[in-house]
Amino acid sequence: MINKILVANRGEIAARIIRTCKMLDIKTVAIYSEADKDSPYVKMAEESFLIGPPNVNESYLNINKILSVAKEAKVDAIHPGYGFLSENGKFADSCRKEGIIFIGPSSKVIEKMGDKIVARSIMKDAGVPVIPGTEGAVASVEDAINLAKEINYPIMLKASAGGGGIGMEVVHSDEELEKAFESNLKKSQRFFGDGSMFLEKKIENAHHIEIQLLADNFGNVVHLYERECSIQRRNQKVIEEAPSIFISEETRKKMGSIAVQAAKVIGYTGAGTIEFLVDEENFYFLEMNTRLQVEHPVTEEITGVDIVEAQIKIAENKTLPFNQDEIVSEGHSVEVRIYAEDPVRFFPSPGLITKVEFPEGESIRNETAITNNYTVSPYYDPMIGKLIVKGSDRKQAISILKDALMRYNIEGIKTNIPMILEIINNEIFQAGQTTTDFVEKHYLPVIKK
Amino acid sequence: MQELKANMTGNVWKVIVNQGDKVEEGQEVVILESMKMEIPIEAEASGNIKELKVGEGDFVNDGDVIAIIE
């Protein structure tokens, strides 16, 4: 039994996790850096601990400090949320060595899936289609150029340890590959401490579609259908929805069963997501996220499953309370990420929020990290909230979203709300033609006019 | 004389040039960092760095003067 959880995260996701803990009568412990002392999530938890200065290495990534707080507060488990230490195998191991449950899969699985080259090879062996590309890491620029001849341009150059859109670049020729290789090498060494890179064919007109999985400790695995997350800027998602109107029922079934099969092969436990790139004919493995995802609410809305609750129950060694046939998808849900940033240049816009008003309503869900007179600090991710809506179908969901966004008021800083409104008013978006290049093709040209 | 201004609120992550340096148009003068994003600030015209108004670790607001180039 888990009676007390430390949430090793901040902002909206810390608040989200604490809410489910309260519903389950589980006590919560929040941690915060000096920059987050006035954050709403800190007050939501029964106990809260200051863990250090704003710099993430001294606070939210400080394993020793977080574990010492966990021991002092005598928690049974740690929920890592997303980002920060959520996909850090060493952290998962350290928790378990201290007798604290890490809410997530084994460190072995985390590490395998965190290495893109290893993950690609494991998935291929498990029968999951992968994008045509190199089998392992490329040894040098010359090696890369040689291998590129077999793959054909355009090609994605990717860092094996990459994530969050950092460490990948599309190249169209040997010259571009040569140039990108050097800069990508430096960047991935600096960001991830690992410069290994590989090549994959660039899939044109692709949709980013991912399958949500739940797996217990007894080998039972189910999927909670797909999320369509193709609307992105700087390789980070902005709008996510479920279900995807792009794929056929047949493809949906195939993707779901292949994802379940892969989870079984790798011995996955907990909540996880397999991301795919999907074009008109095929779907290909992109990566696996071994944690709760930012966009999990849209899946919760259409299936009625509380994914955080499921994570906690699995960590308590309970069997999944449902089988695949009992999971029904109903209606359509859309989530938009509210970023503190300029809606044209996508530059960060931290600062004081002088006033904030959230839209309220039956079909509207707000996951937020902000209040009136809250200062958005420059130290962390620009996402300050998520707005989630649900309709009986996509058309209705978009119309509820539009109305809600018009009533979403944030004063004092710039946000991407004008960008989201522009996109959801676009006929191409409304028709569901949401390929991953949507922002470059259909948003930026319109606003630059 | 040219006032080089920050185009984003954030921290000065790196100062690339020194006072008195000659810079070409388009050359990176400082790199700002905010919310996990690095934005290089480039000289808008060639000239000499007459004055550097910021140091590494300083906090700047959108529109603050970073350097004076002449």
C-alpha cells in the first residue's frame, strides 16, 4: 500500500498528480526550488520542501537532495512526472535501493528506451516497423555520407540520446549532412553527454501518432488507443487530440496490438507511450516514452481512465482492473499547450502575470501552474498550462475549444493563444490534414503576410 | 552608433566578444538563454564594440541594451 507520495516535479503536472493522490487518500509531499516558492502546486501538497536554487542541477535534478527529503518525509513512493528525472534510470535505481517505490518501469527498460539506437533495434526485433535507416551509430562524417547513399535524401540526423526536439536535424544533401554532423555532435555532447548519432529516412507528410499503454507487474498489457500530436513548433507539441481522424479503424487496431506486443517483449511495466510516424501507407516506430506524458489528459477524456491512478495502482502491485475489451473510446478530446512565448517568433516570454482568467465549463478542463500575480521564471519550460476540451465529435470539440480560448485571458506576458486560435480556425486543420510540418507550411506563411 | 538590444527576456548565457573588439554584421555578440532556449544576438552592422552593458549571468528584459557598437 502506498500512503504517501513525493512528487519529484513542479508546475501543472505536480498539481495534476497531487489531485489524484488526494482522491485516493494518499498524502503528498511537494518539492520546490527558490524560483517556485509561490507556485500553486506547493500549497496543494500536505508537506512541501525547499530543495535548492532555481538551477535545475541543484534542484529538480538533484537526486541526493530529493532522496534525502523523501527519507525525511518518510514517503512510500516517488512520482517523477515528466521531464526532469522521469526517464533517469539511475534515479529509479537509487529510489529502489532506499526502499522507496519509483512510480515507473525498471531502470533497465528506461535506459534501453532512452538510447534511441538501442530502442530502434529492440523494437525492430519485437516486430515493430522502424524507419529505414542505419543499424547502429555512424562512426564519422564519411561513414554518414556513405550510408546516406543507401537511404536517400531527405534524411533525419538524430542524436541517440536526444530528446525534446534537441539533437535532430533534417538534411537534403551531402553538404548539409556534413555541416549538420559537426554542429549536432557538439550540441548532443553538451546537452546529453553523448555524441552518438544515427540516420533515418525523412518521412514526408507524416502524422505523429502515439499509443498509450498500461502494463501491470503480471504481464497484462492494454492500450488506451492513440493520440494525434502532429501540430508542433520547434519539434515540441502544441495541439494534441484523441482519437486521430487520419488513421483507419484497421490501422488503429494494428498499431494498438503491435504496441501491446512490443511492451510485452521488453517487459514493460507502468504507463508508457510508443510514438509512431504515420504516412498514407505505413506506420513506423519513432521512440518510446517510459513515463506519464504531457498530453495524457486527452486519453483520459475519451476512455474515462485516470492514468495517474493506474500508475499508482500498478506500483502497488495490483493487477490491471480491466482488459482490452473493456476499454471503450468515446467522443473526441483536444488539448492545447499554453506557452509563455511570442506567438510569431516562439521566443520565451517570462515575467509577471498581472491577471489570469480561465475559461470554465462542463466540457472544459484546465491543468495550470499559474495564478494572478504569478511570475513566470526564465529557468524552466515555457509551458504554463494546458486547456483540454471534450466534444461528442471533433467538430464539436474544436468549437468548444475556440470558445474557451476566446475567454482565456492572460495579462502581463505574451502567450501562444493567438497562434492556437489561428491554427484551429484554419480549414486545413479543421479538415484533419495535420501533418508534422503544419506550422511551417500553414501557420508561419499566413502570419508573416 | 548602434544600440544592440535584447529581443527576449532571459539570462545572458555567454558573452562572445570583448569591449573594443571589431565585429562584422551578423556576428554573434552574446547568447541569451531562457526557458531552455538559446538565442544568439547578432550585430546589426559592422563596427567596434564601444561598450558592453551586460555580463554573463545578468538578467535582461526584452528591449534592454546589450552593447553599443560604433
